[in-house]
Amino acid sequence: MGGFNFLSPRIPIGTWIESFFNWFQGAFDWLISFINVVVGGLYNGLEVVLAKPLYLVMIVILAAIAWLCASWKVAVFTVIGFYVIRAVDQWENAMNTLALVLVAVVIALIIAIPLGIWAAKSKRFSAFIKPVLDFMQTMPSLAYLVPVVVLFSVGPVAGAIATIIFALPPGVRFTELGIRQVDTETVEAGAAFGASPSHILTRIQIPLAMPTIMAGVNQVIMLALSMVVLSGMVGAGGLGGDVVAALSQLEIGLGMEAGVAVVVVAIFLDRITSGLANRTPLARAQRAS
């Protein structure tokens, strides 16, 4: 007879979770296959777009994006930084990592921003989702890899799914915070002039909350990049694969080369999002005043 002993407790949470994942894998095999096709297709397509052209062409394109979104100084850094990546023979890995980050970030934001808006509009939903986000943020990042590998096997898709889960919470929190910080008098003035709730949301609340939302986007990107590197442990490849290989083989040079490439990609993405945040209508109005 197996009973619960208060003096020597043992709650088989791990067994319950494993049973749940086994059931989920059998019951929702069609969903897992669909996610594999969609995420894998997006990653493969973007990886081809980034990695196949001549590296000098891609450097010019990335520098032009940096100039348009941020400044000429960021564009100069982009040229030098990505040339260094090519010079240390990490170009293909860097493009693979950039593709995985972009896919994960776009999907994470598609999920996170609507959830943040819902949380800002509903106190009940906000109270429900906050502990879920706390759990997601405090769970060790490596712990995400185990169930993801069980469901999606090893490879870039598993890395992307783990990255989405790990990077999603800041997008929800910052979106909710930004909308809640919008002055209630401004919202009431819009309602008084006959604006519908959807117009108030899209024409007043989201534009005014955009700097905060963009700060959340920046955090999502940084967390995604950190998780993509760890995803090298599950065969996601890219710079994370070289970091894991350097760690397992104690190759200092390879680890530092991959690390330098990660830093360049991180600074590039950070400056792009910061530049976009500074170009929002509210940010321009604040600078003008």
C-alpha cells in the first residue's frame, strides 16, 4: 500500500508532468507536426535569405537597416562588427543564429503583445497570467530544453520553441505596463469625443505606450539571443553550437570567436530596437518639447 507519509513526503510531480507530456504528444501529434512545419519553414527560408548572398552584400544591407533605424554610427559599427564576424569564420553561424532569433522574436511578440493588451484591459486575466509569467521567468533556462526536445526532437525548431517560451514574459509585462500607464484623462477624452474602444486602443493607448512596448521588444530580443546560444545544446546550431563545442572540447579560441560574434549580433539588435523606440511619435514629441 502506498500512502502519503507526512514525515517523509514524496510528491511525484516529475512523474505527473512526464505523463502529461506523453499524453499531449499522443493527443496533439497533428499540432506538433504543424508547428514543426511552420517554424521550420520560417527558419529555413530566413536562413537562406541571410546566409546565401555574398557576405559583403549582406553587410551593406544590414548597415543600411542600421542607418535607417538608428544612426550612421550604428551603421559603421555594423560594417566593422559583421566584417569581424566573417574574418573569424563565424559568418554562417551568425546568420543561422540571427535567423533563429528573428523567427523566435516575431512569434513571441505575436503572442505576447495581445496577451499584454488583454491583461491591461482585464484585471482578472492580469491576476491569472502574472504567476504564469513569474513561473516562466524563474524557471532555469536549461529546464525548458528537456520537454521541448521530447516534443520536437533536436534541431532548430526545438531551439526556437524554447526561445519563444523563455523570451515571451517581458513582452507581456511591458505591453501591459505601457497601456496601464496611459493617462486615464486622455482615454476619457477620446471616449467623450465618441471614439470606440478599438479606436481608443489603436489610436491613443498603443501609440502612447509604444516607448514602453519597444523596451519590452528589446528585452524579448536580448533574452531570445541568450536562449538561442543555450539552444546549441539541443542541436539548434549557429553560434550556440560552436559555444557548446568549445565548452565540451575546451577550445578557448573557438569559444571566444563565437562569443565575439554573439556580442556583435546582440549590440546590432539592441541598437536597432533602441533606434526604433526613439522614432515613435511620442518620443519625437518629447524631444521636441
